[in-house]
Amino acid sequence: MKKCTIILCLLLCWIADASASSDITTMKISDDTYVMSAVDYGTNIGVISTEKGVVVIDPMPGKALLPALAKQINDLTQSQVRFVLNTHNHEDHTGGNEFFIGEGAQQFNSPDAIAEIDSLLVNSHTPKDQVFFLHRENVVFTGDVFDTSWHPTFYSGGLKGFDDAIDRILALGDEQTLIVPGHGKPADKAALRKFRKDTHDWVARVKVLHQQGLSISEMQQHPDIQSILQRFNVEQRAEFIPERAFQRFLERTVTLIETDKGA
Ligand SMILES: [Zn+2]
């Protein structure tokens, strides 16, 4: 009986561990750099081995997967996480900070002390968006200034802050630079330029329809609005975003236009 219980426990533990680790995907950029992601939130997590130790950017695969994430990072780098950095202060990016701090890591507000990582401070998704540039690997972590799995969310800086952020990101590296968004598949500068154009088209169209007196629900039914929204559906998902999110995106865009941030 006892033996059975132990075997059952081992089996259950193994299943739990196997499913947990398979829920985290790993993309190898170089021997020192990885991008990891999990189903919960789909946040892109950067893992970088530096001279000073392993740095993790936005370590949030969902609370339940934090131990599995730590184990996978240890396996990949043969080392524990030493430093935690965040692109911005939202739970889907910072939710794993405490866990890694509990494991002995230190949280840095900026990567100044780490030679391999440069940073920019911009105001687009939040008033303090931090963009990280790994110059040796030619990789940029944009945080939610850029997203390949969702519509743009430039609610803090409006179109002006968004443009400034995109310009500064485009000025980093060269045409081969890998652009890692806050969520969704890593992309390139061409995809980022397209994202900017689509965002401008979105705001311009919403502005005209709003001035014509269309309500939010009328705009939701409008073919132009629906087709511009679909341009952000990079992965061509059958159901891109929930109706409620679509409505909120329109509402927030109208608010930006009215407060002149969308102009
Ligand atoms: Zn996010």
C-alpha cells in the first residue's frame, strides 16, 4: 500500500513537472540569450547570461509555472537568476519578481550596471516603458510598446508617445535586429513599421467616424474598422479578441482623440 502511494506520488509529480515544462516554450537566440513564453499571458520572457550573472526580463509565465521557469532557466544557463528587469510595471510582466527575489535574485530598475544591456525610457503603453537592447546579440525587448498578438495599447503616451517610442526602437541596431514584443511572436523592423502604419490608420479612421457621430457599437459594425482591427491579427486567429476588448479599444481610442493625444 505504502509503496503504491509512493509510486503514485512520483508519477503524479512527474506528470505535473512534464506538463509544466512543456507549457513553457523556449526560443534560442544565441548561447547566451533565450526568449521563453507560456500560455498564461504569453509574455515574452528574456533570459540573458551576462558577465555579472543571469538576467531575466519580465519573468511571468503565470504563477503556477514560476518554479518550472526557474528550473528551465537553471538547466539552460547552469546558473540561478541573479537579476530581474521589467519593461513596465504591469502584473503580467512583474508577477514573477517576488518569486525570483525569494530565490536570491536582485531587482534592478535599470540595467545600467550590466554592460551587455542598454535601455531606453519611453512613454507609450505606460508612462515608464523601458525598452532593452542587447547590442551584442542585436535583440530588442520592446515590452508592450509593440505586440504581435493583440491590438496596440498606446494609452499613456497617445499617438505622439507611441511614434516617439517606435522611432527610437527603429534607431537601434540594423535591419537584422530581432524585435521581441511584449507578447506574441518575435518579429523584425518591417513588422514594427507595419504595426505603426496600422496604428495610424486605426486612429485616423476612428477619428473620422467619431466626428461623423458614429457610436462605439456602430463603429464596431463598420467594415473599415473591422478590417483594420484584423491587420493586428498577425497569427490569423479565428477569434482575434473578445468583443469586450474590441469595444474597449474603440472607447480608449476615442478618449485619446478627445484629449488630443490621438491627434
Ligand atoms: Zn503585457
